[in-house]
Amino acid sequence: MIHYRSIFHVLSALLLFMIAVLVVPLLISLNFAEPDEIAFLETIGILLLVGLPLFLLTRGEVTLDIKDGFLIVTLGWTLYALFGALPFYLSSFIPSFSDAFFETMSGFTTTGASILTDIEALPEGLLFWRSLTHWLGGMGIILLSLAILPLLGIGGMQLFKAEVPGPTPDRLTPRIKHTAELLWIVYLVISVAEAIALKLAGMNWFDAWCHTFGTMATGGFSTKNASVGAFNNAWIDYIIIFFMIVAGTNFSLHYRAFRGKFLGYIKDPETLTFLAIILAATIFISLDILAMLGYEKFSIRHILFQVVSIITTTGYGTADYEQWPILSKVVLLILMYFGGCAGSTGGGIKIIRSIVLFKFAINQVKQLLHPNAVFVVRVGKRGVPQEIVTNIAGFTLLYILLSIVGVLFISSLGLNWETCIGSVAATINNIGPGFGTVGPTENYAHLPEIGKWFLSFLMLAGRLEIYTVLVLFVPIFWKK
């Protein structure tokens, strides 16, 4: 049974929360006497007119079950993208609502794909709001991946049901509330640490906070047309590299580290694999660039930055990887699909799923050699139930099929294959910049309107782990 009153109550509360958040960019606009302040006030007024009556009309005990969870997550992200687009649209800085929606969906899904041709032309208030959508989306993703998806059993994420801090009651609401409080404190503290570090490295406070929002959410929105490369500062690059890795790591481990359990990182198979892939990809691309382009095009700093930026699905740039050899770009494409660790703000398929599938494939080979033996997939010392292995295999297959359908759809719009593959990989994996005409020095402004709406759907589907969105299109979901 779907509890519509409870769903509308939660959604209206989310809209009212957006009002409080919008006050921050509004104050920045007022401080700089910018023309976008009216757009923020109008957006707050619209949210108040929609959210407050709905909130008051649906008061009462909130009862939620699994179906309600699917609806709240998908509708919540969609509503935030719709209403979050209003400041851009009403201020006329993004005159097309389709473009404004694309930009804001990209923000809240922590994708970082942009239709803006001149980012620096935006007023500070809108730039801050644009980056803040990342940070808010990151908060939602941490809660989603560590508190909601394990309980909903999405794509094998129930592996982490026992690892999440907080109580484990049967009902959804108490667990989510307590988990949110614990993990968001960690998220906030790490964010403050990065902002201070970037300020000390040479950024002003405005740029430091905007790039912190983009880093911690693995989003990638910058205040500069040339992204992080505009600062041309090694200290800034290495600080962002470090915090991208932090953001791409399971936040449950950060929570344990805050409690003094630092060994959790080196005992976690997913984190170790994540770091090993970064090292291997950096070495491979370095050798490829040295062999194909020579020493004058080689920079270990920029290579490491781009590898970390892509695998964590952040999308910041300090170099134009479109100029790299084809093999290096293939490696980056593979990294896009690997993604970050489960329980992080990173997108992609996630490292833990890749580990399980790889070990499952190895076991299948062993089974051929020893037909009567029983082989169990193990992650660390823990065996993975066959049900979860099957769940992960199904999720990965669906993920790849949706990518293929996406490439075929975008290709029907007349774009070249490199752009088709790059745009789909960059949006479904929540990275932002792709390949071809949507590469790191380009944008998505030239895409047909229907292409932008379709890629917005891919951003949402990829961010919400595919099933959360697609299950709403299954007729049986709506039956009692």
C-alpha cells in the first residue's frame, strides 16, 4: 500500500527546506547588489505557496514502507531539479527552462554536466546556488546509499545493511533520521576542512566554498570556465585530489575514523581496490602519453588529477584529456563505469560490485574444473550470498543495457559516435564532461532539447541506482 499523505508530507517538507537553503545565495546576491536577487525571492515565494499548504494539509503520523521510499527518492530529486531551476530561468541568465532544468538536475545528481558557454558571466549568487546544488545532492546521496538503498535491497546494496552507523529498527523512518545525523556531521566537518585548506592554498573564500561543494559531492561544477585548471596552482590541485579520494570512499569508514578506528581503511577490500585502480590507471596513462606524445606533454600531476576526477565521478579538469592518446581515453571511459566506492558520493557502477562480479567470474571458471565443488564469493573475510551476487549481476546488466539504449537514442539525433558514447557515459555515471563535443573544454549547450531531457533522465537514473527510478514504470508497483 502506498501512503500518499505521508509521501506528500515528506515532499512538502523538502520544498520548505529548500527555502531555507535558498536564503544563502539570496544573501550573497544582496551583498553584491546583483540582478538575480529578484529571481531568488520569486522562487522562495513559489516554494512557499506550493510547499506550506501541502505541508499543513498532510500533517499527522508519517508512515512509510518500501514503495513509499522509491517514490520519495525519485520525486524528491525531480522536484528539487524543477524548483531549483527557477532562479536560473526567472533571472533570464538561462532563458530556456529545458536548459535550466538540465543544469539543476546535473547539480542535484552531482553530475557536473553544463549547458553554460560562459560560466564566469553568472552573478555570484547564481554561481553559489549552482555549486550548492551539488553539496545538497551529495548529502542526499550519502543518506540514500547508506541508509535507504540497503533497506530497499537495491543492486546488492544490502551488503552494507550491517555496516551503517545507527540503530536497525524494522521501520524506515527512525533509522534514516539517526543515520543522517551521524553521516552529515562527518560530511560537514570534512567540507569545512577542505574549504580552509583551499583558502590557505590561495583561493578566495567564495571559490574555496564553491569548489568544496563540487569536490565533496563529486560533482564538478566550477566557478571558472577552465575549471580547476584556471588556478594553475599545484597545492590546490593536490588538495582537491586528496578530498576527491575522500569523497569517493565509503562514508561509513570516515565515521569510524572519527571514532578513532583508522584501520578500517586498510582493512576494507573496496577501498584498497579503489586506490589500486587509481595507481594502475595513472601509471598506464603516464606510459601511454610518454610513448605517444613525448615528455613535453607529460605531467604526472595532471594525469593523477584526471584519473581521480574521473573514477570518483567528480569531473573537475586541469588538462584537456581529449588531446591524450586513444588508449588513455579508453582507460578513462572504463574508469567512468567503475565509479567510486559504495557509500560515497561517487557515481558509476561502484567498486564493490566490480569486485563481486570479478570473483564470481573466477569462481565460474573454477567450477568448470571442479564441477562438484562449492565456491563462495568472498569480499574480505565475508561470504556474499548467491542472492546478492545475482542481484548485482542483474543491476550491472541493466546498467549496461541502459547505456547502450542511451547511445543509440543520442545517435539518432545526428551526433557523432564519440559524442554519443561520451555524453551517455558522462551522464549515467554522473561525471559531467565526456568525449567529443561534450569533452572537458566543451559543454552540452549544442545538444537538441530532447537530448538534454533524455540525458537528464540518465543522470537521475544513474544517481538513484537505476532500479529506484525504473521500478516506477512497472505496473505491478502501483497495485495494492
